[in-house]
Amino acid sequence: MKPKRGHSGYQHKKRFGQNFLNNQTIIDRIVMSIQPKPEQHLVEIGPGEAALTAPLLEVVRKLDIIEIDNDLIKPLTQRFSQNKAFHLHHHDALTFDYASLIEKSEEDEATPLRVVGNLPYNISSPLLFHLLNYAPLIRDMHFMLQKEVVDRMTAEPGSKTFGRLSVMIQYACQAEYLFTVGPANFTPPPKVDSAIVRLSPYPTKPFQATNEEAFGKLVKQAFSQKRKTLRNNLKGLLSSEQIEACGISPSDRAESIGVEGFVKLANLYQETL
């Protein structure tokens, strides 16, 4: 079966998880959610056929584009290279150094990045974790993702969808579920619903881990076997008595503990190192 072509004749590549927006009403709604301003510095990951790129370039003073697909570089360059706001980076978004986009002159040094994109489903979680490394440089992020992923990102403790991704995202950012986008709005149509999420990194985190690497390690281990209790999953990191000292029952499962609880556990673990 041949890859499906978009309206530009471009062949969509399964290995890049490409599903391009084709509904102008949805595109307009996303741009309205972003509310770009002329003085802002935006970064778009995976522009595809430029559904968001074109309206953003009409507004902002600088738009950095991160695109891995060789076949999209030429058409994007041909279409937008005359626009002074357009800056294309032929690179993998998973390894790109977003700090390199921060301009060094005094007047622009404090301008935070605003990141947007219709993220490929097959790399969404690792890409989100990569971007969290740059959270202090980012004002906000607006992403189209698989609805299931957005549900996990915005889940409350105690729900079935609350997990490691929920904790790590909500530790660093305020996460808002904006709206759902059905498969018919894409070419080719995916087999699942998508959703738009807004992530706003906290200038000052509500709960601060003393060592964020230790925090990430503890959260990962706590969710390593979802059906097991904290007593079992955190064995080797914290004892039952230490878990209780944080005001948490060792017989609880990880999905019942909020960000504050995990920060308490991680900070105690850090003290024991």
C-alpha cells in the first residue's frame, strides 16, 4: 500500500508518524488558543505542510522551525524563505538544543520561547521529556497530541490515567486540556482522536525537588509496576517507615499520590544518599 498524499502531493511517511491538519476551522482555533503576538519568539516542531506555519508567520517577529524530513525542507524553504521571521532547522526535535535559539543580545535575552506543534504520536512522550529540560526558557507550549496522551498529562491523582507522565509534566507545568480533534481533520486520518494541550512551565514550582534527577528516578520506579504498592516498587530506595514519615501509606499505589507527595518522597530519598 502506497503512502497517502496530502493536498500538496507530498507522501506522508509512516516512520515519522505524519498526520497533517486539513481543516481550516481547527487550524484557526489552534492559532486563537496560542494567541501569538508580534514581539514573541515562537518555535514550531514538525510543520508538515505548514498549516500552522503560515498563519503564525503573519504575526510573529521570529519563528524557528524544527523539521527532520528531508523532503519537506525544500518546499518549506521555497515557500517562506523570503519572510524574515522564518528560520528553518533541519534537525531531529528529540535531540535539538532549544537553548541555542535564545538570542544573546540584551534586548532579546529575556524573551522566552513559545513552542507549538502537531507532535508525531510515536515520539510524543520522549519529546515532552526532552522539552522539560528547557522549561526555564519556555513561556508555554501548545501541542496537538494523541488524546490518550493528553488525558494522561492532565489526569488527577487517583484516576486510571494518572501515571509517570502526569507527575513529570505537572511537576514542571500547569497542564490544560483545551479541545478534542477528530481523525477526519487529518490527512491521512489517524485511528484515534487527538487533543490540544497547553503547558505553561511554572516560574516557581509549587513543590520543589531538592534533586530533580533523584525525583525523576523515584517517580519512574514508583510506576514501574502499576499494580504493586509503593512499599514494593520503592524497595531499595525508601523503607516503609520512611514512606510513612512523608505522610503516605506504603500500601498505596503510585497513581493515588499527587505531585506534592512524590516531591516529599524524593526529597527524603535524596537525604539518604
